[in-house]
Amino acid sequence: MPLVAAAVCPHPPLLIPEIAGAAASELDDLRAACDAAVARLLDSEARTVLVIGAGDRGADLDSPFRGSFAPWGVPLEVRLGDHPDGLVGSDHLPLSLLVGAWLLGRRPPARIRGMSWRMTTVGATDPVETCAELGARLGPDQPWALLVMGDGSACRGEKAPGYADPRAEAYDETVARALADADGDALLGLDPALSTQLKVAGRAPWQVLAGAARAAGGRWRGELRYHAAPYGVGYLVANWERP
């Protein structure tokens, strides 16, 4: 069955108000954009939502999904999917999928009731072809949507995690245009080596999105909801839909 919709969100731990503490309001606009993107995703005809994010290697995780923000200083647990007794599922979600599950969990229970969930990691350093091929074969046997988790460059200033790199802003602008235009070819053109140098966490997941959209065929319409680098890291939020 074809991909019917996609949303792109970043996964900084500070997106979680309990972690951000007194600084939570600094990311109110980003949080609102992510909430709107996820709500739009769930308003599609999809019956399955697959969350994709970068990890140490590519893997399909088993439901139910569980994780905790304890490594980031707050013992906040996140769960997604049914949790029948005796079913182990996947614990210790990577940050990308953990934030994705947290965003989905912010929806009203009635809104997500009856949905099925999948979670998959793509290797952070996987080649472009591997990412695109993964996207092309992800589809389940019912209309599905893709929640794509990933940050842009982390080199947008002297206080950024990767310090200042003059190439970082142009890189993020390229991604922003590609997301706004639903341009999968532009996403597939992102260079893995440069992405690594700029500490980009979203390159591989974005290229999975491009592969999935290309495999689905037809035209896509993009909407860029957020593009800024409040802490020296590029954060981008977008939706892709059929016209």
C-alpha cells in the first residue's frame, strides 16, 4: 500500500518541557510546530504510522515500544502501542524514536485509538542508496504515514555543539527548500560525508523519506512549518501530502 503522508520533526531533548525546565518557553514555537505536523499526519488516511530515526544501525523494533528520558536527567517514561502482559517489545528507544513516541503520545487518546505503530532505525552513516532502498520497502499492507525524526546541522555558531562551520547554514537552507518543495531528489543529493562533518542527525532519515515518496510515485506537496537554529542546531518541521 502507498505512503499517504509524512511529517518531519527534530528530536532535541530540550523539546520535552520537563527536561528544559525554566527554559521550556524558548522552544514553544518549535513544540507547537511539531504538534501541528503530527496532528496533520494523523488527519491523513493512514492506518499505520511508522516512526523512522537514526541509530547505530538499521533495525525494525518490536512493539510495544518503551523508553525513558532518564539519561537526560528526567525519569519520564514514554510508551507507544499495546502492552499486554508478557509481551516484551522494545525498551531503551534511541533518542530519535523516543522523542517521536513522545510527540505521538501528546495526541488525545481518542485520536490515536485504533492506529497501529511501527518503529525503525536507519544507520546514521548508511549510504544514500541504502537509505533510499529502505524507504522503498517500508510500506505495510494498509495506507501508512511516516514520521521522520532528525536534526539539521549542529554547527550554527560558536556555542553550537559542533562549534561554527560556515557551511552549516547553507546546508540547512538546502534541506529547508527540499522539505518545502517536497523535493526528494534534493534530499537524496545530501552528501553523507559533509553531513557527518556538520553533525547532522537527520540526513539518513530524510533520505529514507525520499525513497519512500519516490516508491509511492505521484506528486507531493510540501509545507515547511519551522526552520531555525535556536541553540546552534538546525531544527526543521514539515509535512508532505498528496496535492
